[in-house]
Amino acid sequence: MAEGQGAAGCSADVQKYFDKVIDGVSHKWDDLARKLGFSENKIKGIWTDETLKPDQDHRCREVLHRWRNREGKEATLQVLKHALIDIDERATAESLEELQEPQPSTSKLKRKEEHREQTPGQKSKKPRTESDSEDGESHEEVEFPVGAAGTDVNLTDLFQKSVKRRYELKLTHFKPLIWNDDFTLSLSEIFTQLELIQKSKHKRSESMRGEERKELKSLDDLFKTDVTGLSTAPRCILIEGEAGGGKTTFLSKEALDAVSQKTELGRWHDIVLLIRLREVREGETIEEMVWDQCVDETTEGIEAQSIRTILQRNKSRVLFLLDGYDELRPEARAAGQAIPKLLSGKMYPNSTIVITSRPSAGVQQYTRPDCHVHIMGFSRRHVGKYMQQYFTVVGKQELAKRLAVHINSNELLNTLIYTPMFLMFVCLLWEEDQEMVSTGTMMGLYDNLLTCLVRKCCEREGVDMPTEGLPTEVAESLLQLGKLALEALLRNETPLDLTEVKREKVNWELLLKLGVVFLEVSSSKLHPRKQLNFSHKTMQEFLAGRYVAHAQVKQDIFELLQLTSISKALELSNLLQFTCGCDSQTAQAVMEELSKLSSKEFSHLRPDDFQEESHLPVKPDVEKSVETYTRFMLLCLNILNERKEQGVLQAVSRALPVIYLDLDSKQPAALQYYLENIQSSHLPDRMILSSLKSSYDDKSEALRYLEQIFTSRVPGLQLDLRLNYVTFDSPDLTAKLVSVLKNVPCLRVLGLLSTNLTPSSLQPLVQGFRHMFLLEELDFTENHDLGDAGMEVLQVGLSSVPHLAVLRLGGVIYGVNMTALGMSSLAPNMRHLVGLRELDISKNKIGDTGLESLTTVLHTFTAMQVLGLESTGISPTGMRTLVPALCKLTRLIKLDISSNAIGDPGLECLAAILHHLTAMKVLVLSWTGISDRGISSLIKALPHLVQLLVLNVRSNNIGDSGIVSLVQTLCQPSSLDMEQNPPGDKSLTTAPHYNTTLQELYIGLNRGVTGAGLGRVTQLISTLPSLTWLDMSGPGGTPAHLSDTAAMDLAEALPRLPALEQLNLNDISMEPAGFQAVVQAAEEHPTLERLLYNRELVPEGADTTASCLKLE
């Protein structure tokens, strides 16, 4: 039966069920509306619609018709039935089946029976049609088998029951320790913690990139807009986590809970498909994977072709759970293969995808995940419960409490216990021999685990265990297994084909007895084989690492590990860590190779590239390199932790010119060894330590970390220390901080953003400035309790830090609560800071009076590059005071005077001196009350700002004339009359014909702008090819209407803005055709991540599924 026909296939047919639905459930019309996807505002609108008769039946009919018109082909009987069941109207749902169409004709049945005789992997010999194509390719038109599945609904039901039966059989219980049959867990007992990672650009600076983290209760949270900030449900969710973090177990639990409808995720999706990507082979179709891995073996009537039809019938209610992208074979990852096509939306674009992977496995090559989740392993509150459970099963409950006490005092164990697999190993070793737990290294832990397994095996077999080392036959077999494990890892595989193992003459029966591997028949029905599998991938990496350390005596380490790039090293990070843990010579050899790769791939990075805040747009390649370098640095520190030796330390120092570390990264032992033993000639160019948490439960947590690593003086260490959000509300805490910092005489940066500083807690810190003579940056942002009294304390200590180049006393919300009084006491004591490059006093209400105090010294800061004066209470009078001092700051690259009521007179004062500020790159003038008059003065001065990267004039009173003239000038500065040059100034003669410099332009929310003006802008912007951010939103209040012609111009312009990342079109209305053209152009754009638009302005019936579209 072709799509578009049949009882559940088409919206044209679903209408015949409406009367029966209305008769049965009209009293629940609003509940039904919610289940059919209506917002509360839409429901309220139906309630108050005066054109409808005020009774339940008419409202229910209105809901059904609106749903049908909105969803089109997606408005199927099955969706309607599910909505009815969800509101506890199962009887009505089942009664609809009586109205279904009759069985197919005999001729059709015959064709179906012939079709069923094919094997699951075969494709039909029928002529192909385009009717069922998801991805633009030809696919055969599939008809349904009959019998138990006489209709499409029954076929789907049969399929769902088969999948559920398989999951319940395969997933409900598992034995995590293959050598211990007594220890069995139910998936319902597994607790894992998820953390949502929201990557966004914050508006504190025009291009500042940031990352927010938020703990999730379950995956259901990702479908709540208040959690994700997304306007629609996500299509693709990426869950990343390190080895042993519980990704596979978590996804198994989600699959089981979903098919049992225990979660919202399960209730929203009719079909839940769990696919282990390591089982996927080159050339397999999605339907073959589903048949192979999801359909119960005993089910008849379901095969690959009918699966395709089922998935098509349920397009928007299919959930793919893809486990282990990092384990997908390289040939199955290639472009054109099924999984990349599914991820990119070329197949089943309306489905939902949850995919797990180790970090940086390349998922983003084919999709831009709507949500990025980090799997944290166990939460703290569940670690104790798991330990109690383990020791209860083995009958040694008293050991749980002792282990808990031991873990609290053991640094490495405190790091490992949140990873489920490692916690299980710790419990096992604690049960066997408590001394075996305290190794301090990953290699030591696994080595002891192996010894434990061999000892248990010897006891069972009645064989003597040597006092040192392993029995000869065991040792030889393990090395043989390690060789095969390595070869499989380099092929990105885990299971070992038993045929290959036998060919290598490995004593595999002995390995089974040891418990390091287990024998299984692959879960794939398409590729059945006997294979040896490891208890966990980390066990494979451990055994492979032992082999590499053994073999590198005779073979080159580069050839053994194929370390051709940093990305390859990161893929093999656990293997490298285990390898280096074996012996010093191996560790040094590995680190030498890593050092070569580092100097080759990171030579372009500079210490300043690691700053948390950049006032200028950051190049994407630099940002990506910093992220990669950070992961590489953690790998090197992990290796150092495995082998704390001088030779390894020297190799690590050569590989890491910059140490950039989160204080919560659990690396104190390696870092402490590094600092205590590094030679002054090998110190890094910069060490950057940051606290990235938004809050700390324990005020002293970060301080204790610092006390651990800075136990003695480290002369010459260039340290940037950012203790953001760490509480310092008492003098005792700041005194402790000063005592630590005495050991770092070359402290370069001290960041204390939002740390609850008070005048009294600031006192010890200021007194300690004498130990920070070389301090270059001091950041007290958002410490609003300081006030003028705090400024009185601060000014006393400024003479002790003569090299200060950056002073931040501003904020996003509060500043430091300084007034004109505080500014008057601070300013005179800043006069000696002749090297000051950045001063931020934003959000402090100093007013014109305070500004006057500042201007008495401002002109002396001739090195000034960044001046932040946002929301400081400046008037046109204050601007007249400010501009003479600004004339002297010829190196200024950023000026922010936003949210000050300077008006047109103030801007005219500024524009008159801009020809002195030719180094300007960022100019922020939002919320300043300027109009066309003021903007015209700026336009005349703009040609002098030849290096301008960012211009922000949003939220003002500029009209069409001003905005269009501004954009024209930015696009074609050479068109200006040369008479605008000051006498003798020839700088405009070389002006470019179009602007290749400007990267961010904010002209939105200007109250005088209309659709006509914005339409003219759409014709101009393509001559700004370097734009990454463009805000051309409407005026606010009444939307500006963009005609179809203007919308088409915008759609045509987008491909000519190849670097564009964000486009803001809020407060703009469009016709359906224009809206769809813009959205389609945005979705096809290779770099555009966010298209912002008002939800209420979306044209009726418009498609809003584009991943880049963010409705607000």
C-alpha cells in the first residue's frame, strides 16, 4: 500500500474518525489538544474563540481539524490513537479500529507472500518508485505481509511487541563480572548522572564564547524547553563520556524504560530502536540493522523491507538509540553509509536520535547535535548504595563502610569511583585484598585486578601461584591476547573472532577461565560468529598496553601504535595511559612521540589564546585547537600520574608549553609532582588554573586543591589563577589564599569574579599584594558587596602592583557597587599604572561626577586598549568631559559606552575624535538613545576605523534612513565623498570597495526601523562577506514586515556570507513563502548555527523543524 493511502497513512482518511472521537472524548478536548502538540496559548485561543459555538463538541472538532491541517501526512490514525490512550481513553482508541479499511485483495496477498519469501537482507526485485523515499534516493514501494499483521497498524503492533520482547530478554539483567555468577544487576538498579552542556556565546562581550553546564535528572529533561532553552524538541542528542562511564548501560536502561513507557521519551515515541554501532558493517541499511539487532528471533512476518514501511509510517515517533559511535568501523562511517546519512537527516529526518560516544570521535562531522550531554557516571549519592549492594551480594557487608572511609582519604580512588566500571573493580579488589586498592595509578589498579583474577583461577584449578609474577603459560597467553587486542583496537574493534584467535594458537580456554574475556555468539543475526569479548573496553586497552610495553623493546613505538596525529593519540588515550604505566622506557618513548606531534600541530597557539574572555572575535580554528590541546594536556598529565619520573616529566614539559587546567579536573597528584620536580628551565610559558564551577558546596574545596599543589615556592612560574565563584566572604579565607600565593612570586593573573568579597575580606588580600609584585591582571567583577568602602581598601594596595595592566571592577549585572565617591578615592591612586591596557568599571553608577575623577588620570594610560563604561550613568555632559582624554588613547581597540543616555550630542562628541582612534576594532553604542542625527555623524567618521570588527548600535532610535546609510557605508566605504577627510588626511584613498573586515554587526531593535528599511539592508549585506554575527531584528513592539521580495533577497544573500554563525530576525514578520525561503537557506548554510525568530510570528502552517531555527 503506497504512502498516502490506507487508514493510518494519510490525513485525508483520518478525518473519518473524528465523529467517533468527538462522541467519546469531547469532554477532554483540552487534554487531547495537549497530547496532539497544542500549546497552552493555542488552547486558550480555542476557549475564547467567539466564532466557535461554546460547547465541548465544537471545540474538540476544532482541535482535530487544526491538528489535521497542521500535520498533513503526519496526522495518522496511529498518532490519534496514542493521544487517546495517553488521556486514558483506550476504549475509544480501540473502537476506531472497527472503521479501518478491509483486507487487501487476493492478488495483493499473493504478491505479499512472494515478498515474504525473501531473506531479511534482500531487496525486492519490484520496479522502484519515489513515493517512499526519505533521502531523495529510489526505494521500492513496499507492501505489507498479512496474517498476524493484516494491516499496517497490526504490523506495527507486531513489530513493537517483538522489539520489546527482545529488549526484556536481553537487557533486563546483566552480569558485570564475568568471573562472578553471583553478582547480577538489574538495569533498574543502575544510576547515572547526566550533565547538559550548553555551548553559547554570551553577551558580556560581543563575541565571548562560553559553556554552561546543568545537571539533568533524565533524558526526559531534554524535551523541556525551560531546561534546554530550545524552542522545539531536539532531533539529535549527543551523549559523551569517557571509557567505563556507563554509556552502554545507560542507553540499555533508556531503551528498556522507553518500550515499557516508563519515561516521557517512551511515551512520545512508538518505536524505540537500540543499535550497537560496533555490530554495524559497511553497506548495511538502517532497516537491516533494525532487523538484525532489534527484532526478536522468534518473530515471523517482519523483515527489512516491511521495517522500512513501518518506520516511514511512524516518521516522527521513531527513536534511534545509537550506542558507541567511537566503535563504528571506519568503513561504516564513510560518507554515503547508512549511519552518516541518518545523522545528517538524509534518512528519517523526522526521527529522534540519541547517540553515545567517547569524546571527539567525529559525530559532529555529520550532524550538529541539538543537545550535548556529558555522562558523569555515578552521582555521589549513589556510590555508597552501589558499594553496599556489591558487598551484600558477596556476603561481606562490613567491608562497604571501611571502603567508604578509605576512599575519602585516597585521591585516585576519589577520582575513579564515579565511573561505574572502575568502582566495581575497586569493590572486587577491596574484597580480595585491601592493600591492592591503594596503587595510585590506573595501571596499578588493573595490574592488581589481573593478579586477583589469576590467583582465583589458580585456586580453582589447583595450580600454585608464583610468589612474583604470573605463571609462565598465563603470562604468554596474556601477551598473545594483548597483541590481538591491540590489532583490534587499531581497527576500532573490540570482539575478537574466535577463528582468528585459534589461528594464532592462543590458549583461549585458559583466558576464559581467567575471566579476562568471555565466549559469545555475536548478537548480530546477519553476521553470526563465535567471538571472544572483553569484560570492558578498558580491559582490552589494558592488555594491549601490556603487549606494547613488551614489544617496544624490539619494535618502534611509532609503528606499534600508529601515532600519526594528535587526534589519533586522543582516540588511543586509555591505551597510551596503560602502556606508559608499564615501565619508564616505554613512557618516555611514547611521550617523545607525543611531544613531536604537539610541536607540529599546536605551534600556532599562543598563551593568550587560552583566555576565558576575548574582546575580539575568536577564530574557529583557534577555538577548536584550544579544545583539542586541553584534552591532549590531560592525557599527558595522566601519563605523568602513571609514571612520576624525571625522564617522563621532561618529555611532558616539552609537549606542554601551556598548562591549562580546571581546578575540578582531579589532577592534583600529577600537578603536584610536576611543580615540585620541574626544573626552572623547563617551566611552561604559562600555567592557567581556573575554577569553572558556578558554585561550590564546600567553600574551602578550591583552596585545599591549591594547598595540595603549591606546597613550596615555584620561582619563575607564570601563573594565571582564576578562582571565579569560589566564596571569599571572610578574612580567614582570603588570608589562606595569600599564604598559598606566596609560593608563586610570579603570579600574573588573579581572577576573583563573583566571589562575595567584602571590604573586610578584601583587606588581607590587599595586604598580600606586596607578595604579588609582578601581578598584571586583577579581576573583581560582580563583587557588589565591595562598594565604596571596598574601593577605599583597594586603593591602598595599588602601589604594590605597579605592573598591573588589567583592572576589572565592572560586571554584567551589579559591578562592584562603586559610586562617584569610590571613583574619587580610587582614581588618584591609579596614576602610576602607566601600563594599564584594560579598565572595566561597567555597571557602577559613578555618573558624570565620577567620570570627571577618572578623566583626570585617564589620559595618562596611553597603553589602554579596552575601556568598559557600560551603564555608568554618563550623560552628554559627561561625554564632553570624556572625549579629550579619549583622544590620547590611540591604541584603543574596544570602547563600550552602552546603556548610557548620551543621545545624539554625546555621539557627535565621540565621532568628532574617532579619527584619532584608528586602531578601534570593537565599538559598542547600544541603548544610548541615538537617532538618525547621531548616526550620521558616526557614518562620516567610520572610514577612519579601517580595522573595525564589531559594531553594535542596537536598541536605539535610529530609523530607516540612518540604518540603510550606515550599512551602505560599511559595505562600500570608498563611496564617501573624499572631502570628508580632515585636511591633509589621505587615508581614504586606499579604502576597499567592500568591507572584508567587519565580523559582527548589531543593528536590531531600533525603534524607527520599518520593513522597507530592513528590505534595503537585505540587498546590501552580501558585501560584508566576513560577517559571523548579524542582528537585524525589527523595532520591538509592532513587528517590521519583510516582504517576500526582501525575504528572497535575504535568502539569496546568506550563501554569500560564508562565515555567518548567527542571524537574529526577531520582531520581523514574513509571508509563508519568504519565511520558508530564509529558513531553508539558513539550514543549508554550512556554518549558520542559530537563526533567531519569534515563535508567535511564525506564519501559520510553516515548517519549523530546521535545526538552526531557534524560536523565542
